[in-house]
Amino acid sequence: MKTLGAALVVLMLAAGAGLMAYGRWTAVIGEADAALAAREYDLALAAYERASARFDSTPAARQVFPGEYDRIAEHRLWILYRMQRFDEAIDAAEHAPLGAAPHFWAGCAFFEKARAEQNPEARLGWLARAEEELRKALEARPDDWDTKFDYELASRLMTALRKEPKTPPAQMMQLLRPPTPGAKTPRRVG
């Protein structure tokens, strides 16, 4: 009975030490979450990058805590997109785990690059890449309505731009609702 009690105490001590080590090791994730909640995106991004580097340096941690790793990567992608750092978001998405929705974020970033592009040929290229990434995102998460909407939007816009490639970026979204023949132009009020 004494050996069983001693074994239990040692096991509990090891578990406690492991939990304390995990808490210290992931404290940077808490800092990142707090900065994100405070909308301090630069600080949050730096903290998430430090946390990601810790996971990258310890591959076993990625296997043991995949949810945390995915969450860190997805928050990084969201912040990069939110800060309009689209090239960095696309690069980060290439290395992000599938649980972080990398195809969705890359597709959104490509779409925004297409909206800003002045060159019609380059715009079609960015939009084609957005459509492809959003298709992959939809395959990964078929029940995600945001992804379905964004894929459908990119696909329809791509079809419309193929018909009218010289459309200026500011008028691109109007291609999705062409005027109906014979309809009167609404009078502006106010």
C-alpha cells in the first residue's frame, strides 16, 4: 500500500510540474490573446510569432497541443489580413497548418490584391488565385458559410471580369449586379 501511495505522489508531482512548465511555456500565448483583445495588433502579432517559434522549435508540442498551434497560426493570419499585409498573410498561409484555415485567409488576401490591382491581366491572375484558394478552403470546410460566400463571390466576379476585363477596380463589384435593361436609374435623394 505504501508503494502505491508513493507512486501516486510521484505521479501527481510529475503532473503538477508538467502543468507548471506548460503554463510558463504558453504564457506568451496569453500575452498575445490579451493584446489581440485590446486591438494592439502589432503587439499581438509579435507575441503570436514568438509562440509559433516555440512550437516550431519543439515539433512534439505541435503534436501534443495541435489546437493551440492551429489557433496561434489562425490568429496570425487574421491579424496580417486585418492589417492589410496581404503578401505576408499569403506567405504565412503557405506554412500554416490546415486547422488554421490557411486557404481561406490566402484566398481573401488574393481577393483584396485583385480589388486593388490596376492592371487588368494581373487582376485576373490575382482573382484566379483567390478563387483557387477559396475552393481549397471550401473543400477543407464545406459547412463554413463565410467560405461558401467568398468562393461564390470570387467565382462570379472572375466570370464577369473575363467578359469585361477593362473594368476599373473601383467598379469591379458593380459587375455582379449589372443594370437591367429598361430600368430607370434611381433618383438620388439627400
